[in-house]
Amino acid sequence: MLRQSTFKQLPRSLGSAAKAAAQTPASRRTFLSPPRSQPNEHLNRLDVNKLSEQQLKYARNRRAFLWTGLFWSVSSMIYAGYLIKLELKKPVQADSSLPSTDPLAGTNAAERKVVMRDEEGHELVPTGNSTVPTFPRTLELGSFEGTIAPGPSASGLAPTITGPDQTEYTLVGFGLRTVTFVGIQVYVVGYYVATADVASLQSALTKKVNPIATTLVAGERDQLRTDLLDPAKGEELWDGLLANGIPARSVFRVIPVRDTDFHHLRDGFVRAIQARAGKVGDEQFGEAMKDFRQIFNRGKVPAKHELLLIRDGEGKLSVVYDDGGNKKEGRPAGRQLVGTVNDERVSRALWMNYLAGKKVASEPARKSIVEGIMEFVERPVGTIAAQVV
């Protein structure tokens, strides 16, 4: 048996703690209460392998993002440089601001030929056509001479001797030739006049309106424009000028916009000549037309290849073609003489097909040529050649 004195020796604090523990109910976990956290639970969640994998993944994604940014930055710089290079290669428009008194600042200034320069400094005039985008403002042509061989079925050309003396021709106007009611594009044609002969053309046209004038004022220019666009008056005016050798030397430059051949071009030219010179039926004219047909007894004419119809001071027609050459066939590149027709009535009728009449080969070309004539007659006679030179 324990003695009662033994219980009496226990500390009071221990007794009170035991009593309190006995009175405090034990806590219980319900389904709504959070799980109890153990003292070392956060340390137990640390997985070194998992943390290492996450770090590697972050570094890999960061590296891929940086490389992607670098790639697109370099690509954008290269593309921007390419666009700048294209812009620098485009012809530079050489227009300048003009005083209100200058004729080029008139009401019809928007219809003037816009002159640009390419990277080599050559003056070009935009045509508005995607296949043949520009025409040169001036042409330098020599005297084409030489023996002309019979035209083969292909496009072989005879050797041509080009004289050392070059004649400069100035662009007057140009336009697109279309056929059928759907407007199928055939070629772009431009009319050039020898720069030295512009003064005689200026003088003749000016005297037609005002016999004592050296230049035409606005009202007189409008009258001349109306006469040139009138089918009857324009045909009479141009026929008289060409018969008198004015202008003495001129060129029609024909550039096909699609592949064609000499036979198609010949058929169109022959129909135009016969329509203009239908009343002419002498034997000499018939022989000249045979010579003209023989010139075009050749092969293909690819797009963008140049064909020149040249009329000299005596009215002789020379046909010059640049087929680009062929080393295998021994044909040099450059303009080559195809043939000539001496009867001036042939070239005059062909010229009238573009310049005047009720129906012309290209109405845009006729209007452009008339506007080019207006640029001539609004300036004093002889000043155009000085400006071009």
C-alpha cells in the first residue's frame, strides 16, 4: 500500500497540467478541415531532379526565344536593305517646279510626257504598259546601208553597215495598238522626229495657223489641236507636210507586247497602205508594194524586240529590226537592216495610218503625238533642238 504522504509530495503545477489535459477534449479532423502539416513537409517536397529538369527546360526555352528574335531581326534588316536597293534602281523622276508663266505649267500639263532617268542617266518616258514600260526620249541612229539578202523562213538578217554619223531623233508621242472589240494588245508604237528637223515642223505648223507668228498662243494652239484631231483636216494637213518632206526624217518605233511574226505585221501594214493610197494604181507603186511585202517575208517577232520604220528626206522607207542576235547562226546583236522601199508614197501612206484620218492604227498614239506637237509650237522656232542637245 502506498502511503498518502507520497501523493502529497507531487508538484502542484504537474497536478494542474494533468487536470487540464484531462478536461480538454481531443481535437478531431473533419472532411472540411485541411490536412495537418507536418513540421518537415516543405522540405519533403523539394525534389532535386525535378528542379534541375525545370531549370534546363527554362534555359532551353529562353535560348530558343533569343535565337528566334535574332533570326527575325537579321531577316528584317536584309529585307529592308533589299527594298532600298529596288527603290534605288528605279528611274528617277526629273521633274522640277515651274513658274506659272512656263508653258509646261499650263492646264494640260498633266498630259505632258513625264521624263525620267535610269541608273545610267538615259532619259526615259513611261508608257503605262507593263510589258514595255518605257520608251527612250531620244534615239541615236546611224545610216543603215549594205546588201540585203533574201529573207529566210526564220529570222536571219543581212549584214548591215552602220555609218559613223549618228542622227538624233526626239520622241513626239506614243501609244498602244489594240485589235478586236476586246482590245487585244499588239504593240507599243512611238513617233520620233529628227531633232534637227523639229524646227521645220514647228515653222510649218505655226504658219498654218498664223503666217506671221513664230510661236502660238493658247487660243491658236487649241485651234491647231482641233485641226490635227479632225479626220478630214488632219489628213489634209499631214499629207501636205509629208509630201513636202516635212519633217524630213522621222521614225516609228514598234515594240510588240506579245509574240507575233512578220506576216501579221505585214498584213496590218499592207491593209493600212492600201486604204490610204487606194486611188494610186500605177505600175511603179505596185512594184513598191511587192518590195514592201518581200521585206516582211520572215519569221517570228518575239515580244519586246524593236522594229524601226525609218523615213528619210526623200521619203525612202527603211525597215530595221533588232532580233537580239544568234551566235550559233552567226548573226550579231543590234539593229540590222531588213529592207528598203524607195517610193515615198508607201512611207507616206504608212505614216498617215498613225498620224491622221477617220481610223488610225492607235488612237492613243495619235492623241499623244498631237500633244507632243503642241509642246513644239508653244515654243519659239528652233528652241526645241537647243533644249534637247
